Amino acid sequence: MGLTIGVDIGGTKIAAGVVDEEGSILETSKVSTPPTPEGVVDAIADAVRKVSTGHDVEAVGIGAAGYVDDKRATVLFAPNINWRHEALKDKVEQRVGLPVVVENDANAAAWGEYRFGAGAGHDDVVCITLGTGLGGGIIIGGKLHRGRFGVAAEFGHIRVVPDGLLCGCGSQGCWEQYASGRALVRYAKQRAAATPENAEILLGLGDGTAENIEGKHISDAARQGDPVAIDSFRELARWAGAGLADLASLFDPSAFIVGGGVSDEGDLVLEPIRKSFRRWLVGNQWRPHAQVLAAQLGGKAGLVGAADLARQG
Ligand SMILES: [Zn+2]
């Protein structure tokens, strides 16, 4: 199979791209994400039509946040778009006249990294995406592990703290409450409020108040040596690395790939994650250690991965 289209449905934008067999994006198109489920289907179809003009395209892969069924056809539930048992595959196929595969967005991103990014040379890979929340994907023996019902690798909602912080999912103490972009901002706000003398750079980048600290301020401040910003990244990394050690007990991969906006900071966050991972890895002196690698494809991983999964059929 030659060219396929990957579609990445984000909270604000829907991106579609024509992708070749090497994972290169030949052409892209972006539209705003409409507020209604029907509008989203129309927008996907429009983006696919627009981007496929002049290309001989054979299939479409759609990466969507939410639970996607084992047939890769129906979004059972989505947190950001009001989808409840949405037959996305059928609806888009009817509009674009091409075979469609629907995949969870974190699974698609994991597949993209495995095939064309940081996963090169590995067959057993576990990916985590540290974005606003925490997503995940599992590749075992070169195959994406979806689980019987299609909803495996929802790592963000593993409970790591009994009776811990309330989570948007309705549970308490979920991993993403401690290891995610949102958690990072919370750490920085708490620390800056408690010890403003250690957050002068960080507070200077915003309006001077702890409550209005934003993620991008924390990155900039950390690079400039702000103690609170650096310590906030370390706290996030401590939780992320400890969680990876638990995932090593479950999946024993040869590599973990850490993606998402937070991982854009590179070794500032990756090094403390590796340290925490080694610290909490059971029997760490006596076993091989999985590598902890930074994702390479950035925000394109989901689109490229979805296109490749459509190619695999
Ligand atoms: Zn949760």
C-alpha cells in the first residue's frame, strides 16, 4: 500500500496529513475543531478531501482521544468531544469513500514513535505521553497491544496514591494527577506561593502571582536556573519515573519513550525521570534496564502513527 492519510483530532484543531511508507508527511491541512460531534465528522471529511487532492490515497487512520472499541470503528467515550458510542469509522467512510481505521490518539502516537521515531531497533516498547494529562501506548513483540476491548494502556488513571487527589475521571490518586503538565503547574504554584524568594525568575515571567503561573513560564524559568521551576520538574519526574518502574514490572520493555509537551524540555526532565526509574526499579542491580528515551516525532507522532495503522489495515 502506498499513501495513506493520518488524522489527529485535537481539542482545538483537526490536522490531516498525507503520509508515505517511510512516515514522511507530504502534505497537511488543519481546521478548527467544531463544537458538535456531527461538525467534527464533517470537518474530518473536509480535511481528508482537501489534503488528498492530487494524491493517490488508499486509506485513512484517525487518532482520537477516548476509548475506541476493539473493532477500531466506534469511539465509546471521549473526554473532550461529546462522543458516546460514536460510529466514527462508518460515518467518515460514507463521506470520503476510503477505508477508515479509528485508533486511540495515544496508541497512534506510540505506534508512530515505534515505527518512525525513538522506537527504532526495539520490539517491546511502552510509551507515555506527558501532556495536559498522561496517555500511554504499548507495543509487545512489534504489535500494538489494544487489549480485548480496545482500551488498554490508559496509564493516566492507574491509582498511585490511595485516597489521593481527585481526578477528572471520578477516581482519586490517579497517576496523571502527579505526572502531567497540569501537575507540573500545580507543583510550581504551590512552591512559588510557599517560597517566593526561590521563584523570582518564575514569578517575573508572569504577572508576579503564584496562581497565574503557566506551563511555559516554568520551562523558561527552569532553563534560567529558577530553583522552584527546576524543583517542580524534579517532582514531576519523580512520579513519572516511579510509574515507569511499575510498568517495567508489568511489561518488561526494552525502551520507554516519553513524549508530550513536557518531554520537549529534554534532559531537564528526562534525566530526573531516568534517575527515579532506576531508584524504584525492583531488583535494579540484577536485571537489564530499559532505556528511557525522549520521543522524536513531537506533535506529529499521532498523525503519522494513525496513517501507518491505516496502511497496516
Ligand atoms: Zn483518573
